[in-house]
Amino acid sequence: MNFGALVIKSLRQHWLSTVLAMVSIALGVALVNAVVSLREQTHRSFTEEGLGVDAVLGPKGSPLQIILNSMYHLEEMPGKIKWTYYRKVLNDEVVANGIPFITGHCYGGFRVNAIEARFFSDFEFLPGRHFSFDPVDGGQGRMFQAHDEAVAGAEAARSLHLQPGMSFNPVCGVNPGGMVHRDRIRFVGILAPTGTPHDRAIYIPLTTFYTLSGHSSEIQEMAVNEERREISGAYLKIKRIRGGALHPGIQDLKYNLNQSSQAQLIIPNEVLPQLFGIIGWVDRVLLGVALLVTLLALLFLFVALVSALRERRRDLALLRCLGATRRTVFGLILSESLFITAGGAITGLLLGHGLVMIGCELIRVETGLRFSAGYLSTADIYSLPVILALGFFAGLIPAIQAYRLGVLNNLKSIS
Amino acid sequence: MVVAIKNLTVHYRTGTETFTVLDIPEWFVGREEQVAISGPSGSGKSTLLNVIAGLLTPAYGSVIICGRELTGLGEAARDRLRAAHLAYIFQTFNLLQGYTAIENVLLGATFSQGKATRNAALTLLDEVGLGHRLHHKPAELSIGEQQRVAIARALVKQPRLILADEPTGSLDPRHADEVIALLRRSCRKHRCALIVVSHEPGVVSAFERRDDFSRLNRVMTRGGNE
């Protein structure tokens, strides 16, 4: 019987406390792992990728609200901007391209945005990546051409079981319950999945929005009269300088636009970190709770080891009598602690990725953002060594107690 | 010599008071020799075994076990010496309750340098008549069977000396005779010395060499602890 067999045998003898300690550590690690992974992926998705948009031209109002509406299909747009103003901005020397859009309609719980067809060919949903209708990529059909045609994002299509050829009636407003337009609009294409919020939207031609039945004559007129036309905003592509950096003139443009009373220029990468400033406390609390659970689990391990030691004084004294040195029994207790923490941490990491997998699916359904359960977070890298170090300390005091155990006293007490 | 003791003095401390419990001028046990030590309870017989096993440190004197001076060794070295050459059999057997008979026997060799195989453990359990009870835990064995497992555990690492402290104290006379006979037979077969401490005349009378601890320990001849 070797040292490893002794450790395993001892753990099996106290299987209930071993399993409970391991499970509680696993739960703590899983929570930490899931919170950190989702937090990092969310942060990266909202701040680093920028969803391929350099800037958004929008109405006056909360910049964060405009970004959430235009890029994440959340919230409502606080107002409209003039088409002529958009055209003027488009002609600025730092603006490379622009795609106007109108939000404010929905269907089956998904936003219906009116947009120019160039969106499907020119827009980069992630830096350098364009939409695809290619069946190889998971798309179907084509982009819209006629005014009564529509394109659905992958998630919207999957969720509503949409196929090219099917038709729908847009609903006024971003929430169900609004006025249903009588116009039947036919789906002609399904976008290949992008892993972005654009998967959760339905797109109709920009001019179709104005001519929807039920809209006032003022709005109807906007379809033909560009002077009166209004849009919700526009995605802007800014010219680049050497090294791929944004043209520095964007700050002047932003300053000038923000001085006006008609519109504002919003740079997503400047605004989205504010979102984390607002909701950051939530994940800090979650992380705190998860860390607390882990520490409680380690405390439980410590208590379990100390109480097990009380029961095992005779056994350990006997091992000493059979020739085990003080260091051997010290190592035995410490190894048990490390075995439990390592087992708990590894199980916790696997469980954490399972939780992330579930979280990813929920986030995908709610926001269209695709996160990966296989994402390697900071918690993945540091969990095992940190938990092992804590397990070492949790086992240290019981191990020292075992080291100091008197052989004769503990054998005598029984015999 | 397996055991050579000269001018041994062992003290016990209780608070500020110190008692002398052992004072042995000379005592020897030869290779493969079998000795029974008799004497009344509290005469220090078990203390002597604990000193020989390296579990107690004497105040003065020389204790040479298997050619090594015990008093000059550190605790870890005494542990290693015990693991390599000595085996202990207790009155209450001290088997590990969570371990089966075969596992308890294998445990006897876990800390010794030599490699005791499972086959050796199986053979020993067979020798003590427990070949059919290998996977039974102590609670499932009779008192006599538990003591047989303890004997097999003592023999598995092929020690040079077995110390048995009242090995029949928990057994009825018939089983006591059987266990002593088995112990002596096994020690002869495996060529190891045996020191048995007992206050039972029936056990002591089975040995050719019988040492009266009342005469051996000068503390007793002087009339008790000092």
C-alpha cells in the first residue's frame, strides 16, 4: 500500500465530508468562472469589437441610449434627425461612408429596422466582415430590392421560423401591442448568423417605412421629399490614417456636431464603457458572492479536516507506530486537502464552462451576441493555482495538528 | 543481539514532579530469541516496550536495537528504524476499522524499506488461518481473528523483533493459548525475535525464557516509583 493509496483510502473512509467539501468548492469555482467568463466576454463584445461601426449619427439625447438602440436593438431612439443634415455630415472630409436607418417598429418580439440595401453589402458587422446570404455560411435568399421585401437576421428567423417567401405585417412601436400595419411584407432573404445583435433584427427598405399604411401624410411625404425626410440615425464609417487609426478629424466633427441643436456624433467605443460604469456593480456583486461561496467552501474544508482529524487521532497514531514519520502524517493530511481542492477546482472549472454555455444561449437569445463556452477567461488561468494555494492553507493547520500528534497518548486512550 | 540495554533510566513528568519509572542496569535479547516479561500492572513493562520501539526517549542509558544506538537518534530516524526492523502487537490489536484484513496487513509494510507484496500478505493471512476472510473489515471479525490479523500485520515486513504488549489480554484462555502458539511458531518460521509482555501466568509459562520485571526494574525492587 503506497502513500497515494493511503490518501485515497482515507478520503473514501470520510466520503461524505470529502464529497461535500469537493462539491462546495466546485460550486464556488464554477460561479467565479462563469461570472468572470461572461463578464469578460460581455466587456470585450461591447467595448473592443465596436460591431464594425466607427460612429453613429443620432438625434440629441442620451448617447448610451442611441448606441443601445442603433447597435444592440435595445431601448428606443430619443428622436429623429433631418435627412439633409445626414447628407451634410456625409460630405464631411473625414466620413468615408454612411448608412441611414429608421428604428421604431417590431414584429414577433424582434425590432424591424428600415435601412438602405447597401447595409447588406457595405456594412461591416465586425471589423472587415460583411453580411452573407450564402447557404454555405447559413444564409438564404437575397437582399431586398422591392419596397415590399424584407430580410431577417438569423436569430429572428430561427426563433420565428421564418423562410424566404413568408410575409409579415410590421407593428408600430418597439413593443408588441402597437398598431399593426396592413402592409404585407415578404421575406426574400435570411442573413447568415453573425454572432452580433444584428441577428435579432428584421430589415425593410428605408423608403418602405415612410409609405407604410397608417403613417401620417407628413411621414408619407418623406418618401419623396428629401427636404422633409427624417431618419433615426446613420452608421458612419470614418476614414483611416496610417496604421488603421481613425482620422483624427473625427474629434473636430464630433465637437462641431455636438454644438449643433440637430444631432450628435457618438463614438461607440467612448460610450459603451459608461454602460459598464453603470452596471459594473452588478457583476462586482456577483463576483463578490461567488468569491464568498468559494471561501466558505474552503472554510468548510478546513472544518471537515479538523473534525475528521479528531476522529482519526488513533488511526494516525497507529500509522506512526507502524513507522510513519511525523512528516508522513503531515503530508497525508495536506495531500487530502490538496486532493479535495484540486478535485473541486477541476470539477468547478468544467461546471463553470457548463454554466457559461447556458448563459451564452440565454444571452444569444436576448441580445444576439454570441459568446463561447470555450472562452478561456482569467478565472480559468488562475482558479486552479489559487484554489490549490488556498487548499494548502486550509489543510495546513490540521496537518500541523497531525504532525504534533502524540503516539502513545492517542493509542492509550483507546486501549 | 537484537536488544541491548545498559543503565536505562526513564522518567515521567507530571506537572513539576518527575517520577522514575524504569531503572534497568542491563538487559539483552538475542537474535530470534523469544522472551516473556511478567510483572504486576504498573511495573513499567509497557514503558520498556515503548522505549525499545523508540516511542519513548530515556533520560539516561544506552538502548541498542538491531545494532543501532537508539538514544543518539532523532525522532525521524527512530521512526525509520521502527518501520524497518520492529513490529508492535497491542492488546486491543489496533487494526484500522476502515481497512479490510488484507489492507491492514499490507499497511504493516507501508513504511518499511522492503517491498511487501500482496502475495506475502495473502500467504501470512493463510498461515494464521484467515485466508477466507481477506476482505472482511475488523468489525466483521471475531476478537481472536482480529488478533491474528494483527500478527500477520506484524510479520509482513519481516521484522527482526516483534514487541507484543499483553497480546492475549482480550482473549479467553483457549484463544490465548492458540494465539501465543501461533505467534511463537510464526516468529520461529520468520526468524524474528519476540518480546511478549504479559501478567498472565499461562502465557508466560509457555516461554523458555521468562524475565520477572519486578527483579529487572530496580524501581520495583526499591518499592515503587520515585
